[in-house]
Amino acid sequence: MQLEKSIIDDANHKQQAAHQRRFDFVAADIKDLDIILKKLGNFQIAIPSWALGTGGTRFGRFSGGGEPRSLEEKIEDVGLIHALNKSSNSISLHIPWDIPDNATSVKALAAQLGLHFDAVNSNTFQDQSSQQHSYKYGSLHHVDKAVRKQAVEHNIEVINYGIELHSKALSLWLSDGSNFPGQLNMRGAFERTLKSLQEIYEALPADWKLWIEYKPYEPNFYSTTIGDWGQSYLLASKLGNQAQTLVDLGHHLQGANIEQIVSLLLMEGKLAGFHFNDSKYGDDDLTVGSINPYQLFLIFNELVEGMDARGMNHATGIGWMIDASHNIKDPVEDLLQSVEAIKIAYTQALLVDQQALKQAQQQNDVVLAQEILQHAYRTDVRPLLAESRLRAGGALQPLDVYRQQAVRKQLINERGALAVSTGL
Ligand code: PSV
Ligand code: MN
Ligand code: MN
């Protein structure tokens, strides 16, 4: 299904007066208002194809119904999100969960909804019925050359799908690791991973990037071969300029200072981009901003400052993507919340008085530095986001429109209560 523009316009009309009041109140205190609104309008966050169905845990999965049954229906769901928030104009595919059999028609459908294709993701963490060798003991780091070859070939196949879709990056996460001490020679595993990655790197088109994601544990619980940003950075450095490190917010040990990691990767030109989510305990894949929105703001503060220092375009300089799961929420509602949380943090970071902050830092005025950051963080920027959506033709209140139109009910009618999407 698609949402008619007139439905969004009607809803906006009803909310216009209240919005104007709230917007005028915040806008009165903001310098460079038009520049900020323009930046907000340009800032888009990719939606992963696997996030449009209900997630689950190894204990169970509770579908809310009406899940997309095909890649086309997933694209339609991203189209719905984008029609409402005008902030999610691309989709990132995980292969083989979503194989674009007919790239031409898939591209046409996406274009009709104002969408394009973000990074393509490979999958060597699950065995597919069609494959010859098992990934039980890893893929690119495997001790058996035949397994490594199969995994390399899969990644090259994913690049080829991506070329047809006009993607510009291969995003790679390996579950390779070990479950028990002694299982693996760690140096050997790292060296084999590097060799395999070199073969994949050679198959990259010149205008493509290779994004290397890290994660400390799960599914392996003793060691992971690309377990932290140091290991990813080392691989990316050895590979060359087209390889960079991807930061998934949930892939850190408790208490890690993610903003510091981000700042240094950016400084080195090695920050590929993000998988946004939030977490309390581990790789929880919770709605962005639902647990620790201040950390998200601090990350964006480093990003805005660091990207400006390097003259980078905020919207296109690195990859922005959500990687969340929705155990008990409607995925579309959850994604709308996540995109909103990301843009709130971004806007608050844009409000930081960087000059005053630098001065406070030079003078070791710790109290003032904290005041400057928290003044921005405590500003309610939601009316600015709403205004930028309005100007782009989206909804002032996306979630309200989604609910008023009973979109999920319509999707259930169309696809069935038992429709289940592919993914984890
Ligand atoms: C692994 O936990 C991960 O974050 C990687 O990005 C995978 O591709 C994705 O989750 C799969 O859901
Ligand atoms: Mn991820
Ligand atoms: Mn993850």
C-alpha cells in the first residue's frame, strides 16, 4: 500500500496551528535556523531490509502480522516510512535474505517511491541449503581453503548484485570466532581473514567502499576474529583507502566510550558509518535513543565537530543506517521512532556552540564545557524536525498519521495476519 499525499496534507493542516506555536518558541533562540533546517532536510537514514519484519530472540518470535512477504513489499514499507518522515530514502539489502532477482523492476519500484539502495550486506554466518561447505567453524578465517573460497565468492556475488542496484558499498560482518580457549590460533585466524578480505577488496569497483563491522561476542563466546574497532581498523588499514570501519552501537562491551572511538576513526578517515540501535546489556538491537539518548548526542557532537573540521558533508560523508530489531513493536512504528531519535541527536549536536566549547576547553573550564553541551542536549528540537518534514512534504507527526490511518490493519488485510518476513 501507499499513503496518498492528500492524507498527509490533511493531517498536517489540522496540526498546523499547534505546530507553529511550538516551532516559533524554539526557533526564536536559534541562530542559523535556515541552515539547520536545510541540513535536517538533507539528512537521510537507510532502513535495513531485515528490520521490516518482527525480530525475535532464540526463545521465540511474536509476529504482529502484515509483515512484508517479498523484497517488493519491504521496499513498499520503506516507501511508507519515507512518505511520512522524508528522512529514509534508501534501503540496505542483506543477501541471501533478499535477493534482487529482477534488479530492473526492483530499482523502478524503489525510484517510484523516491528510494535508492544503500550498502549491500553479505551473510556468511548462516548455512544456506544451496551451499557446499558449512560455516560452523567460520567463513573468511576458516582453516579450510575451500570454505574460505566459498565465502569470498559469496561476497563477490553480493558486490555484483549491488552493482546492478547502484549500491556503493559492501557491508561485511563476520561471526567468525571461537567458543573455547584453544579452539583457534588467533594470529592465524586474523591472517587468513586478511587474505580473504584482500580477494574481496580486489573485486570492489573503484567507486565502492568495503565497510568492516566489528562485534565482541555472539554467536561465539570466547573470541571473535573481528572483535573490536582496533581489529577492524587494522584490517581496513592493511586493505587500503576503500576499506573502513563500521560502528554498530550495540557492538561494544559495557561502558565503552563509543564517542571517542568515533572521533578517532573519523580523524583517520576510517569511519565507514553506523548501524544505529540502542542497548542496555549487549547487542540488544533496541530502538535508537530508547536507553541512552545522551550517549547518542555525544556521538553526534563528535561527528558534527569532526566532519566540519574535515570539510565533510554531513549527509553524504559516511553511511547512516539503522540495525535494530523489534521483538514486540510494530517494525514500522519502531523505525519511525529510531529515525526521529537519530535526527533529534543530530539537531542537538548542530546547536552546540562549538566556538564557546573550544574556548572553555582551552581554559580548562570544565563546568562551562558541560553547560554548553547540556544546553544543546536539553533543547526540545522536535518542532525543528517537524518543520523540516513539513517543508519536505512529509508529516508533522508521522506516528500519529500511521496510527490514524490504521496502516498496520490495512497491511494485515492485504498480506495476512500470518505473513512472516525473512531475516533474523
Ligand atoms: C550482527 O549482530 C549484525 O549487527 C550485523 O550487522 C548483521 O549483518 C546484522 O546484525 C544482522 O541482523
Ligand atoms: Mn550491525
Ligand atoms: Mn548486531
